[in-house]
Amino acid sequence: MDNIRKITEEIERNTLSPKAVLSCETKGRREPEEECSIRTAFQRDRDRIIHCKAFRRLKHKTQVFLSPESDHYRTRLTHTLEVSQIARTIARALRLNEDLTEAIALGHDLGHTPFGHAGERALNEIYSEGFHHYEQSARVCEALEKDFTGLNLTAEVLDGIKNHTKGQLPFTLEGQIVRISDKIAYMNHDIDDALRAGIISESDIDKNITDILGSTKSERINTMVKSVILNSDEEIKMDNCCSEQFDRLHQFMFDKVYTNPLAKGEESKVYGIVKGIYDYIVKNPEALPAEYRIVAWREGLERAIVDYIAGMTDRYAVEVYRRFYIPRSWAAEI
């Protein structure tokens, strides 16, 4: 049993690209640990993420469409799985570390708020320190999970999670793969959901875009993934033509879907819910769940409230708001 991990590490050394991060050469964890006899360091990170509570809550967090009635619209969890699939395909083709790539992909949205980006914008406006889901995802892994001790992930996974959206590029190519795979995934599944909702039709997409990227979800993903595989070397990227059409497609989605009243009309209520919960607990600290009081003790009440709200699912946030502000029904005794 003691040799299984070492055999896997040797396979990595003999088969992966010289540009890949080998699990035996990780920069390590904040708290040193004894190695697992079976799993490599990045495999352990992946497993810790999958088994954590924040990962399970993703299934009830909005991707784009708030509280859709159909079961077929994406949630933050299904988005995460699609990112992981695309990222693993690219990593395998480039002979980079697939386990590291998968761990980053599965953890990249752990800190996302209820109600998608509307919830993120609300917390960013309310909290004086500002709020960004990619920073919160790293915070979930470092400080909030496992009874507020953190998951103690490797430096490579934490870096990929924290830098998957904006700011500096991840320092590993595996992290860069997740960053571009996130864009490929959300662009294409958001189009798919918008078509399902009847907000757009395929004919609305400019023919110049479809001629290059493809006219179906599968064709577009295939085109983008191939472009990344063929054009990546020292940096993970698409070719200029594909990247230009991707940007045009993103602008189309921003104009037609991301700001469309039919798709986003309910989001005007999100700020009121998030701010209502925040303000109530500021005035009534005893309403903060007992487990979050350790955060309040360490870093202040407002930080604890933000962590509490960010971890909520859509339906739990609505229930908490209802509990704080909506009178409960009662029956008089006769």
C-alpha cells in the first residue's frame, strides 16, 4: 500500500509534460501533513473539496436564472462539473497534471453567493471591505470549512482557485486551464439556458460568430477547446480569431441575456434580501448562528455576517429573510 502513491508520482514524472506541476513537487500546505499512502497531494485536495459542505451547497445556488421552475437549468454545481470536464480534457491533451486541474475546477466557485452574481454585487456594495467570490472561494478553503480550520489545501490549488476569474494569472498552467475553461463553460451553457427560456434564438447570434465558433453548444465548445489545445504553450490561450469571436459572443450575451429584464427581473429583489439579513444581524448579533461566532471573535461581526450570507443557498437566504422580517402565522388557544 505504501508504494501506490509513489508509483503514481513516478508515472506523472515519466508521462507528463515538462511544463506540468508534479504532485511530488508541490509547494506544500500551510500545515505540513504526513503523505497519504494511496493518493497524491492533488488527489487529496480534490477529495477534500468534493466532500466539503460548501461543495454540496452549490446545487442550490443560482448560475444565471434565479429560481427557475424547470429542472434543466444550470445551477452553480452543474456549472462546476462542466468546467471540470472541459478543463480535464484540455489538461490531458496538453499532458499537464489532470488531478491538479480537477481540484482547482471543483473548488473554484465554493465561495459563490446565493443568487449568483446578483448576490455577489449586493455583498460587495454592503460590506466595507468589498466582496469577490473568487477571494471568498479561497477563504472557504483556507478558513471556513472543516469547522473553521480550513481544508489545508496545497498552494497550487489555492492559487488556481483565487485567480480563476480576475487579477493576475495563476502561477500554474493547470490553473490557467481552469480560468479559460470557466469562460468556455459559462458562455456556452448560458446560451443553452437562454435558448431554453426563449429569451434568445439561434438566429439572433451573428452569422460571423457561428461561422467560426459553430452554431450549436457542442460545436462551439469543441472549437474553443481545440483552439486552446493548439495555441497554448507558455500560456493557456485561444488563437486570436477564436478569442475575438468569443468576446463578441460575450457582448451579445451581456446585451441580450445578462441584462435582460425577462432573465434578470427578479434580481432587483436580491439586494433587499441580502442587505435585510446583513442589517438585521448587525443590530441583533445574537441572530448569528453559534458556529459563526468564532469568526466574529477572530475578525469582527461584519466579516462573520458576510461569511454566513455568502455560504447560504438561494432558498435558505429567502427562509432566513422570512424568519427575520415576515410575521409568522399563529393560532390563539381556545
